[in-house]
Amino acid sequence: MDQNQTPSTTTMDQTSTTTMNQNQTSSTSAVSPMMVGLKPLMKPLAIRAITFIFLFVSLIVIATDSFETSETLETLDEYDFTLNVKANVKSSDFSAYRYMISADAIGMAYTLLIVWLTISHVKSGSPIDSGLAYFEFYSDKVILFLLSTGAAAGLGLTVEFNRVTHKEIISDKQKFINMANASASLLLLGSISSFISSVVSSLNLPKRC
């Protein structure tokens, strides 16, 4: 009895082991293409994530930056009175800061678009084709120009504010200028990380075409 049961038991063990190996192999093969496709793209995607964070914080800072100012209207014609007028000055009231806001928003939208297109290609199992490679190559250069000029415009206007009004500046205006300067600095950091992404896309272009 024992001799007859031993071969059947061994056969059942081999069958179950084979089934488990097949299941593990199928599950590994299902996950493997996605992981293999994403692995060489992790560093470029991480750089773009850093760029997005810089631009997002820069946009929040500059979009919420404002200060209150008051103007005094003196005697008008025959009426002897003065009128104090208070106004809330926003960053969007200045063309340079509006350009910064536009650069932040466009840069963030482009970064999300590139990340989405890259992940979509990896999920579909198809390699990044020449169309996406050329789009990424040329658009990186345009976005880099936009971000760098936006940072230059913001920093330049901040320097002019400090140079012209440093003697009579009040605390609210100084806070406004400091916040704008911080936003422009973050935008500059975003343009630097965008430059790194541009270099990476330039190096990868011959491999993808």
C-alpha cells in the first residue's frame, strides 16, 4: 500500500509545484513589462516632478502676493477737503508678474502632458516613438525659454522696485517685493531643472529615432 501511494503523492506534489510556478511566471510577466519600461524613465520623470513642484509653489506665491496702498486727493477746485483712497495692489497688476504667472501655468501644464504621454506609452507596451521624441525635444526648448525669461522678468522688476523705492518703502510693500522675489527665484530653479530635462531629451533623441 505504501509503495503504491508514494508515486501518486509525488506526482501530485510535482503537479502543484508546476502550477504554482506557472502562476508566478504569469504574474511576473504581467507586471514585468510595465516595470521594465518605467525603469529607464524614472530619473527623467523625477526631474520633471521636481520642475512641477518648483513651478507650483512659485505660482501660488506670486498669484497670492498683494499689498494695500493709500493715496490722498488734495483740494479740488473751490472745495476744501482731502480724500484718502485705499487700493489693493495685486501682482497681476504688473505685466512682468503676469508673464511669470503665465510661465508657471504653461510650464506646469506641459510637464503634466509629457508625464502623461510617457506613462501612456509605457502602459500600452509600445516604445516611445519618434513623434513623441521630437515633440519632447523641441517643446522642451520652448518651455525652457519661457521659464527662464519669466524668471528674468520677475527678478528684474523686483530689483527695480528695490532701487527706486528703498528710501520710502513701507513694510507691506517690502513684503510684496520679497514674496515676488521668492516666486521668481523658484521659477528660476524650475527653469534650471527644465534645462536638465532638455539635456536629457536631447541625449535620448538618437536612441528613440
